[in-house]
Amino acid sequence: MKSLAAFIKTPLYSGLAGLLVSTLPLSPALAGNNLLTTVAEQSGFLKTGRYEEVEKLCVAFQKNYPKEVRCLEFGRTPEGRPMLALLATRTGVFQPAEAAKKNLPVTLIQGGIHAGEIDGKDAGFLALREVLDNKTAAHALDHQILLFVPVFNIDGHERFGAWNRPNQRGPEEMGWRTTAQNFNLNRDYVKADSAEMQAMLALFNTWNPLAVIDLHVTDGAKFEHDISIQVEPVNSGDEDLRKAGKVLRDNVIADLAKQGSLPLSFYMTFTREDDPMSGFVDNVAPPRFSNGYLPLRNRFGMLVETHSWKDYPTRVRITHNTIISVLEQVAQHGEAWLKTAQAADQRAAQMAGQTLAVTYKTSDKSKDIAFRGYAYTRNMSDVSGALMTRYDESTPQVWNVKLRDEILPDTTVTLPKAGYLVPVAYSKAVKEKLQQHGIQYSIIQKELGNVDTEQFKASKVNLQPQSFEGRQTLKLQGQWESKTQTLRKGALFIPIAQAKARLVAALFEPSAPDALVNWGWFNGVFERKEYMEAYVAEDVARQQLAADTQLKAAFEKKIADEPEFAKSPAARLEFFAQRHSSWDQRYQVYPVLRLNTKP
């Protein structure tokens, strides 16, 4: 790959930069010291500014457009930087309660969740200035509210340097993928461990956006396609909202295609790494990701991925075009889509006792697609010793490959008829998480006896040896069992009868991929704390064998049927320890309960 300095001297760069400028008419004051122009514009889209620029532009936009723009601080990063959003509208509504009362759709456009992928920041400021100057989509803000977050991962943005994204063309320097605490924010939507995500969820709860547009840049191979647009609900979530999500996705793709892009509706990563002929597999992201999380709130999540091997001017232009298209689509359809989303809230509140998919799978069914790639070779590398692919960008080539895009429910659960109960011992931490997500709950005010519950007893616990996103994750196998219990005062009851029922299930069903238990929130209950000395266990076992003929028969059968068990002294003694009154009845029992009647 040529260096960026060499690349900008080529005719290809000159043509692309010229196209960007012609596509994005700039203010006549650009040549001067205009406070609303970005470092990217001033540098010919070679550079991007530091976060100080965002702070200045946020204030400058409010000052320059006092009737349409407000600069909002909605949180602080771990390193103390202000998290800023620009609120832009021509409705005259700048308070969330009034926006809700008037049923105004809110569009939240989020840049820099991965701060090296920073196209969205510069494209967003360009698009917003154009709209406010009536140069494009002049009426887009007449019937909606835009919240533009230029940079989500701000501390990562300020970890500035060249080649922070070695497989990306431009800008010359950019931020880092993760936060100052090394969180990948696009894995944090459910567990919300980071201060940044907690602030973003509070912004969601305050404004309840109809659509959240998450602006990224891909990794991956080299090809001609320049952007992918993925939206949920389309394959998951509320059925009626899926239809609206498909309209949003398809209309944005159509708009981009008219402007010369080659957009696709799936993430363009190969089925087998580094093998173009392996084709592609579409999927539904789990809720740790933005476009997997928003459908659980009955709202649109759009994942925008420009292609990393397009140069920065091209990527900014295409991201700008996407933002304009989204604003125009919401302006045209937002009122109807908001009614659909609100109806989805009502349907979700009636889901008690129903079956719900918590994971999805892609079937083996495939179709042929003509994918716009480049000629390539695959040879054994004398460096890595692996088969490596090399692309010739001077020779476009159509790849006739398979796409698997039939997505079906995989893991399903039957929701409780009432809700979930968190024992008082865990209530403080879980209550904070519920508040962060805006989930309804109540506190049990007195002790309740003889309550019919369901508890989940794990038969197998797979604890991951390596921490992931700061947590020791696990995966449980087991089943829910009926059990009558006493509930202590102070326990939390989380009703399933609420708009965020899908999110409630995602937090508390062990088979849901991002349930709190799978993120390690309750690891202590899967640790054995009490043991019986071997010589004591031996005596106990003899007493049990003498007192219980059925137990004796079961033990002898297990020895006969299972050679590994028969050879293990520890396993043989464990057989009896588990059947003794001293055995810990709470061991490997998930502490969150399901209730079919409201306490």
C-alpha cells in the first residue's frame, strides 16, 4: 500500500477529493477563518481534529444557529472529558418531555464509538451545517429532533496517533479503538460497565430515540463495495417494526446507490477468513452491540460500515450521504414509524407467558450473488507460513459467491407470567443496572412465605479462562425447576409486563447470550465453598450405603456403567457427598427467580 503522503499526489486522490467538495458545497467563508469548518475540511480531508475541536464546534453551532441548535453535555469520561451532543431541530422543542408529548421522532447519530473509525464525526458536522444552511434536506429537521454525538469514545479519541488503524486509509492520525479503561463500547450495551455507556443509556432514557445510527468503518478484505447498512428490527424483534426497519434500510441503500455507492445490507466479512470464494453469512447481532440492543427497546438500530480501504475523503462523503438519507427518511416516515414503535411497546407489555427468541441462527440455505471484488492471488507466505490473499486494486473482478441470509430463531424461552425476582443480597447492584436501562421494577416491602417460584439449577458451568471486556464470562447448562421459597424484604421484582420485556429477558434468562449471569455477575454462586474431608466422606458413604438400599443399587450401577467414575476415588466420594444433608443446596443455583404470579 502506498503511504498516505504518496497517495494524495495521485490522480485518483485528486478525483476523489474533487468529488467530495463538489458533493458537499461549502460555505463561502471556508477559505477564511470560519469557526464552523472542521480540521478535515481545512486539510483537504487529510486530517481529523482533536476533541478540542468538537468542544469548540458544539458551542459555535449553538451560537451560529440559536433557534435550531443546543450544545448538551450528557456525561463525563473516566479521564474527565465532557461528553457532548448537538441537539438540532426546527420544531422549537428542546425538552424531552415536550418532545414525547408532541410525538416527535428523535434520531440519534453516534460517531466514534470506535475512535479510530472517525468518519462519522467529520461527516456529521458537514451534514448538519448543510441542513441548517438549507443546502440539502432543508426541511428534514422540521418534524424531528436530531441528537448528534460526534465522538462517543472520547478518551480513546485522544489516544491519537498515526497507524492506529493500519488496515485503514486515512486520516493521517486518528484515535484508538477502546476507552481509557480498555472497554470496547460496542460490546457494552447490555452490561454497561463503562462510564461512557452509562451516560449514553441515560441519553437514550431521556430522549427515547426512534433510531440510533452507529457510524463505523470495517476491517477486512479489499473490494469495490464501499458501505454496508444493517438495520434491526428486520430479522429479529417486533414483527410490525421489522417491516418498518426493512423500509428504512432499503430506502437508505437505494439513496446511496443513486449517488454512486455500492451499498450492501450485510457485513462484508468472509465465511472463512481470508477466502473470498467462501462467500458471506448474514446474522443478527447479540445485544452487546448497538444494532442488537436497540430492537430490545423496540427501536431501530442501524449499523453503518464504510469500507476501510476507501480513502478518507470518500468515506466521509459516503457517511455524509448516509446521514442525509437517514434524516430525510425519518422526516418522511418518522411519525408513522414512531406510532409503530409505540404499538410495539404495547405488544411487548403483553408478552407474559409467550415464547421469545433470545438468539438467532443462519440457515444453510444460500443464494448466488455477484460481488464486486478485485482480482487476487493466494500463495503460501514465506513470512507467516500461511496461505495469504493479495488483491490487485487495478483490476476489478466480479466474484460469483454464495450468500446465506435466511435468519431463523435459534434459542427460545418461555417468558414467566409475572416476572423475575432478584434476592435482596444482589438487589443493590442489579437495581443500578435496571435504572441504567430504564427498566421498571418494584421493591418487596415485607417478607413473603411459601411463594411458588422457578429457580435455575446449573448442570454444567463453563467458565472462560480468559477475561473478556473486563469480566470472567461463563456459560450455563441446566433447567428451571419449581420450588416454594420465602422471599425476604428488599428483593426486587421486575415485571415482564413492560415495554422493555425483551430487554428484561435478555438480562435475566441464562440462555440469553448477554444475560448478566453470563457476564459474570453471579460467579460466586458457582464456586464450591464447603467440603468433607475424605476420611469423613468415607464414613458417611458407608452409613448411607447401609441405610439406603436404592442408593446402594444406584452406586453399584454407576460403577458398572461408567469406567471413569469407577476409577476416580474423588468422584465416588462426591456421589455420596451430594446426597448428604451437609451438601450446599445453593451451589450452582442461579439466584434470580422466575415468578408466574405477582408477589
